[in-house]
Amino acid sequence: MHIIIVERKTHFRYRNPGCLVLNNREYITRPELVQDKRAKIINLSKDYSYLGYGYYCSLLAEARNQKVIPGVKTILELRERSIYTHTLPELDELLAQQLKKLVMMPTAPFTLHVFFGRTDDLRFPDLARRVFDEFRCPMLKLNISPEDGWHIASIRPMSLSDLKPEQQEFFEKTLDAYTRAGWRTPKAKSVAKYSLAVLHNPAEALPPSDRRTLQKFIRIGEQMGVDVELIEKKDYSELAEYDGLFIRETTALDHHTYRFAKRAENEGMAVIDDPTSILRCTNKVYLAELLKANKIPTPKTVVLDKSGIEAVEQEIPYPIILKIPDGSFSRGIVKAANRQQLLDEANRLLRESDVILAQEYLYTDFDWRIGILRGEAIFACQYFMSRGHWQVVKHGEGGRFTEGGFRTIKVEDAPAEIVQMALKAASLIGDGLYGVDLKQTPKGVVVIEVNDNPSINQGEEDAVLKDELYRRIMQEFIRRMEGKPGQASAPEAVIAALPALAAAGLALPGGAPSPAQIAAQVAAKVAAQVSGEIASRIAAEVSSQVLSQALNAARPQVVSTAATDDDPALPFPVGGNR
């Protein structure tokens, strides 16, 4: 459900797109009007100035755990060009690319209006989308200047009153399109409690989950009150519309999958694979050092560059396995049987990466993989080597490949040392979903690698648990979207901490301290007690008057402007330095 906030309801002259329209006073003073916990707030207030109505609406939306555009962070960033200047080089580069494609170049400065990521200037649709990705604000005005080369001189929020008559229809269409995108379940069925985006690539040859398996996730999610939707790379700008992100596309650091994970984490969404897990797992050099430092047994491994190729054979006997740091599904992994092959293959791989891994070759008929979710083993598989080959996947010419067989067994039937070693290795990465690959050798169990994006396919990894495997993963997303048991969400923790903060030195025995003193103390105290970006931001940004009220240190003032029946009085002052 979308909630549209305006200065006055009479300012909203558009066909109601099935959304609830509130004025900002109603939203601030009557939280009971928004019962839907998943409501998405579109703040179209006239002014986003610090401590203004628009600012408070976004601040309180975040405190109420509601998704809102623009968020407080965006409002603060757009106050001054110096704050958002770090984002301009990439946007200016995109502007230059689009200008080069024009038949007629502009000759004077011009303005670009962006409504929900769209613009009526057909020359710059990509720029409009990118700007909305960076600054999720409903209405933006970009001033484009040719001085010292074409660039974005400024980015400013707009209000409904800024719209020209000829822009009204286009704005209405973009608003309608944006809000309708949120109604993703038009069928007559129970409303899902949460929405989960599943990032996938339909063209990927060896995806972590095939299309049939993704449909299974959708069906199980529906049974559990989770609206599961498949998204692709092109849907980046809509990511914040969801409550969680499940990446079912092969991940890499220099890749959009990492950008999606980072964006989801910044939005406070539940996300698997999280950015830290991607960072720790996708680079085999980092992973090898991490396992070694924590005394996890692995095949003997040497990190080498061009200067160390010939010395490798002194450390590792032939055949020697060479790995590129970010390979996956047996790609970027070769076997060298002698010195010439070692030199040839190492030099080839070093053209792609400054460092590679050389590793001891340990042959086994199969590799173990233990699937782990939040520190618990959920499946155990044996992946057999491809026929006539030394790897599970044999890659051929033209992108062709063949795979070996598999066998899935109950976790409790897998060797205990295999499961325990997998759990120990995965604990170094995080509490997400991992696939730990191991070999059982005459010398003992060794860990080959930890995958942040393990394969889950129907008839394979789910062969034992069947639908229960999908339910466990969905349940973990629900747990994350609801918040960890026993831990208050950031805003709740701030509120709960206020009495303790007062007792710790924020009481006002000799008269009220200055607003600057209150803000500084609250920021320091809350940062020490509460984790989370939202908590620290609320502590630092909320006005001294609101804090005084919360601490019973002063009587709240009331807005002195004339109010109508449609405009209830606010419980705290609005205004200040604009």
C-alpha cells in the first residue's frame, strides 16, 4: 500500500491511484491512520528543510519502520552540492555519453525534470533512472551546465507547486506507474505480509537455481505469506520496494550482484548473500588466507604472482592446481602436470589477475558439499567428478559443459567430521546461506572453499528435505524481516534507551543545555548502545525540543500557525534554521 503525504489535500489534484492521501500533520500526529506495516510512504511535502514538515514526515516514517521516499539521508544529501558531489562524476559521465548520441547538441544550459526516475525529455531516460537510483526523491530538478564541459551543476528536490501546467499530466502518469508497480499481486488472494525480490539471470548457463526451482521458491513463499518476485539486473531502481533480497545469480565483487547486495543492506533489507559474505567468499586468495589464519585444514596453497611461478614447484608437487581468484563452477581452474604447463597456464591466468592460487592436487571420487544456513547444516551432498575428468564440471568449447552425478543424504548420515569442519569454516564468513566444499582424504578432511551462493535445485539439494528446505530458507528471511528475536529495532532501541540516557547525564538539573549539547550527547550515548545507521541518524538529527519532550525536561510548544479541522496541531515545534 502506498501513502501519499502532501502539504494540503487540496494540493493533490490527481486521480487517486488507489493510495491513501494524508496531509503532513495527519501523518505526524495520527500514526494509527497507517495500519499497514508494509506501507510505502511517498512524501510530497512542499518543503524538506531541516526540522520542516517534510523532514519530520520522513524522519518519523523511518522511526516507524516504514519505507519512505525521500529518506532522511537523501534529504540531508540534497541540501548542499558539496555533500553529494562524490556522486556527480559517474552521473556526468553518463550525461556525456547520452549527449554524444544526439544529432543536435544543446548550446545553452538546460533543466531536466525527473519524476520517479522518468523524464519527459526523451534524450535522457538513462540519466533520469540513474539519478533516481542515487537519490530516491519523487521529484528532482537537474540543472545542466556547459561551462568547463557539460556537467550537472545542481540537483534539487521539487514540490507539486513547482510543476508547470504542461508537466501535470506527465507527473500524474509517473506517479500512477510508480504506485501501480507496488501492486504486484492483483489476483484475489490473501495479502502477503512481506515481499522478497529474487535476483536471477535467465541467460546464465549455470545458475545457482534453475527456473523450475525459482518457481518452487515462489510457491513456498506464497504459502508462508511472502510475495516472492523474480527480478533482474535492469530492476535495480525498484529494489527498495521490497523487504528482502535473495540473490540467485552467480556473485562477484566487480559485478552488479555485489551492487544489489550493498544497496539492499544500505536500505535495511534482509539480504542473502550479504555484501560481506560475497567479499569473503568470491575471492579465493582472501578465502585461502582466512582459512589458513584460523587453522582450517586445506590443500597446501601458495599465492603467487609472475615473480613466483618457478618457485611453486618447490612447495607443491605435480600435478598442481591453478585457480583464478574469482572463478566459479570449476571455471578459471586448471591442472598443470609439468613445468611447461605450469608456466603456460600461470601466465595465461595472470593476464586476468595480478595474483593467482597454486594448490595441491587431491583426487577423490567426489566432493562433499554441506549446505549451511545461519550456523545450521541443512543439506549434505556428494558431487561426483564428471566422467573422464578431474572436476565436477567439465567445460568444453563454445560454452558447452558436462556435469558429474550427485547423491544427497541426510545431514545426520554424513560423517560427523565433515559436518563439523563445514560449520567451523562457514562460521568465519557470517550467518547467511553457504555451501562448504570439502574432500575426505587419507590424511583427513580438508576444506576446498566456502560458497556464498550455493546451488539449490529441485531434485538435487532438496532430495532429502524436499519442500522443507525451501521453508527453512523462507523462514530465515521472515526472521530477518521481522527483526532478530530479543533485539529491538534501531528506533525502538533509541526510545527504550532514553531514560537511561537521562540518568547517565542528560537530565537538566540546572537549566536546559543548548540544543548542540543535547544533540552531541545523544549521538554519543546512542551510538555506544545501539547499532544501526538509523539509530545514530535519529539520535543526531532529531530536534532538541523533541528530545526535551521525551525526557520530560521541558513542556512542548505548539505550532502557532492557524490550523483547520483537516490539520491537527503538532505535538512539537516545526521550523528553525531553514
